[in-house]
Amino acid sequence: MSKPTEADSAYLHSLMIMHDATMPTEEKAKRLLGIYKQSNRLAYLVFEYLFRTKPHLAWENFDSSKSHLLVDVLWQVQKKDLDLDIIAKNGYLRELYTARGDVDLVTNSTIFEFDVLIHLKNKANATLAFEYICNDCKQIFPFGFNRCSNCHALESSIVEFSLTKDYHRDFSEENNSFQ
Ligand SMILES: [Zn+2]
């Protein structure tokens, strides 16, 4: 077996940290950030974890040049965890969160899906659906990944999105009508 590359070892080290049942979340978040900063790799793995568990740390260390790579993660950040100062300062984030309906900071977007949602202004049951394509073997997955389960390439995931009906919103509005 060949020697693991630097990318392999950063990835394996990150997995060990994430799956360590005895390490507190705060410590995991700090160590993952350390690996990310040192290796300049694994942005998706590290920030997906941070936005889910320690959103303030995620924003504090957020590199807006990675916004496209993390669009699905950003789309799923809970409204209470948004950092409005950071969002206001970045063009992509202003468009993304205006499209999601959290802020009203732009009137259009060069990204078609964002532009449609901005113009709908939450008046239709529409949202984004994501899929993930391996840049090496071109296999499509319904979930994000750090290592492709088909060809085993690391960090080969490209996220793409399209407009879709918002089933969750249908469901919550139906529930509200019974109150
Ligand atoms: Zn692949």
C-alpha cells in the first residue's frame, strides 16, 4: 500500500476528531479549524461541522471566497445563527440570504436561481435543491461528501443547485391552519 498523502492524513485526522466520543464539541471545532488552517484543505468538512455545531466560530473564521463551495451549508444555517454584519459585507452572501428571505439587501442576482427567488419575495413555495457531482468520476450524489464513495477521490465534490417546490413550507402552513 502506498504511503498516505498529506491530504489523506488531514482527512483521516479530521474523521478521528469528529468521531471521538470523549472530546467536547468546542475542542473538536477548534482542532478541526486548526487542521483547516494548517492544510488549507477540507473547507467543506470543517465548515459543515462548524455551522452545525458552533456557528459563531464558523462565521468568525469564514472565508467568503469559499461561499460557492459551501452554498448548501450556508443555505441551511438557521436564521437565529446568521451573522448579519458578515452577510452585509459580502456580495454572494447578500444575494443568497435575500433569496432565502432572511434579509432584503439586493434587488437581483446574476445567479439565475437566486434571482428568481429574490423576485418571488417568498410569495411562492420555492426553495433550492442540491446535488453533488464528483469532479473526477462525474458520479452524482444526493448528499455532500468529502471522499467520493465511487472513485475515492478526496474533496472532488461540486455542489449544484436548482429550484424546487418547498415541501417543508407546505407542511408547516398546513399545520398552522389547525391552530
Ligand atoms: Zn468520484
